[in-house]
Amino acid sequence: MDRSKKIAAEFLGTFILVFAGAGAIVVNARTGGELGHVGICLVFGLVVMALIYSIGNVSGAHINPAVSIGFVMARKFPVSEAVGYITAQFTGSLCASYCLYALLGNHAHMGATLPAPDISWQQAFAFETILTFILMFVILNVSTGAMEKGIMAGIAIGGTVALEALVAGPICGASMNPARSLGPAVASGVTQHIWIYLIAPVLGAVLAAPTCKLIQGRECCASCKGDSNG
């Protein structure tokens, strides 16, 4: 697959992810809570699932810098392509956030990821690390092995995103994605906690690679491929 098409897919995929996910938070705020917490979590899970099935065959649908780095650590994605992917992901998020700002105004901090006021930064960091570890562990495992697992990857990964957002969203924001957090933070000007959501997800994704290898053996991290669902 042509590299420019992969980069374009990652840009567009991350744009759609942030436009839909952060957009759901903004719409929920503007409508007095019509979507609710469950509705917002479902939006994030469903858009991830839709993107995996729509662009997974082009770029692998990483749509997340932490996932791209996790695949590099698992030797399932070449370092030479990671920089382009990550640049496209951050750019797509920023474009989506400013598009939402232009359409709906600055509501709910443009869907920026924020920890609950009653938890420490250490707790938020730990939550984000663990949540991304779980997500990356699922991604690596469903992108390994039988064809049937690959067919169900979108449901498994999208379901994991929705599940973790349901459980931990009210506590730490459940970002699991540096790009998803950076765009709304920059567009809204709320950046005091952004470092948590840039570093912790990457740490969690990196830790998932050796754990997958421990569970799956050599099959998990034996090959270097650019088109792994994520």
C-alpha cells in the first residue's frame, strides 16, 4: 500500500475519531446532557469500530500514537513509518478540534480529557497507563492468529474502548490516546494536565508488548507489518 495513502487514512481516521468523540462531549454539554455518560462512551467505541473496518485495510487504523508506538515495540510496525503516522494523527486531531470549535463554540473544554477534581495526578497517570495497557494488550492479541480473530477485531477493540470509558471516564477521562487529548486541549486552551495524557498512554502501550509476547509466545511479536488493526 502506498505510504501517502496510509498517512492520509490515519489523518482522516483520527479526524473522524475526535470529531465524533469530542463532538459528542460538546453536544452533550450544549443539549443539557442528552447523550449522557453512557452515550458518549458508546460514541467512542462505535467510531473506533467503524474506523477499523473502514480503513484497517489501508493503514491498520491505528488512529492513536500510543498504538503506533506499541506496534513498533511489538515489532509489528516499522519505525520508518511511525513518525508519519503519529504526525498525521496529531494533525487530524487538531483539525477536528478546531472544526468543532468553529461549528459549536467552546463548550465542555472542547471535549478535553481531564481528571476528576478529587483525584491526584499520580492516580490519573496510573489509570491512563493501565487503561492503555489493557487496550493495547487486546489490540495485539486480536491482531494475532486465526482469521476469525481478525474479522472480530473491530468489535473487540471498539468494545474495549467503550468498556474502559464507561468504567474510568468519570475518574481520569479515559483518553488512552495522546492525539485524542491534544487536539481538544489546544483548541480549548486547557492544557495544564495534557502531559498526563501524552505520556501515560505511551507507557501503557509499551508495557503491553512484552506481556503479549509472554501470553502468545513468538506469534505475538514475530513479524513486522504495517497493516495491523488498532
